[in-house]
Amino acid sequence: MTGFDEREKGFEKKFELDQELAFKVKARRNKLLALWAAERMGLTGEAAEKYARAIVELRHHDDNDLVAHILQDATEKGITLDSARLRAELARATAEAKRQLGVPT
């Protein structure tokens, strides 16, 4: 194996690890956000955990889908959540997820 091949394998491995870490951060962030939203919707304990698991399992394609989903869930429960506040909480949850997983910001 040449030095170039070894370097290429190293880059591929780093890319793979970076992708895995990004997935973990997003899943943790979505759980933290869902738990925050669940609390505002009056869900506690196992109900809040179940809601958070459901949000994580949906694997939203982007942040807009995630925010829209949570806003819709809140509306269905008769709770008004502000989109700007939800997005601010999303940013906080992202930072917290990175902190919990030891990812530099």
C-alpha cells in the first residue's frame, strides 16, 4: 500500500467518524429539544420520554421539519409555542448535545 493509499484510507475513516458523531449530536439535540417541548405541553416522566423517542426516531430531514413538527404537536395539544423561541431552544440544545458528547464547538 502506498503512502497515498494510506492517507486516503485515513481521510475516509475520519469522514466516517465525523458523520457518526454528527448523527449522534443531532439525535441527542433532538431528544433534548423534544424533552423541553414535552415539558411545555404538560408531558412528564414516561410520557415525555416516549415523546422524545418518537421525535428522535422520525429522523427529520432538516431543522425546519423538526420545528414544524413540534409546533404542530403543541398546537394539537392546545399549546402555543413561539417559533423563534423554539429555534433559540434548538440552538441551546445543539450546544448542550455537543457538550455532553465532548464535541468542540
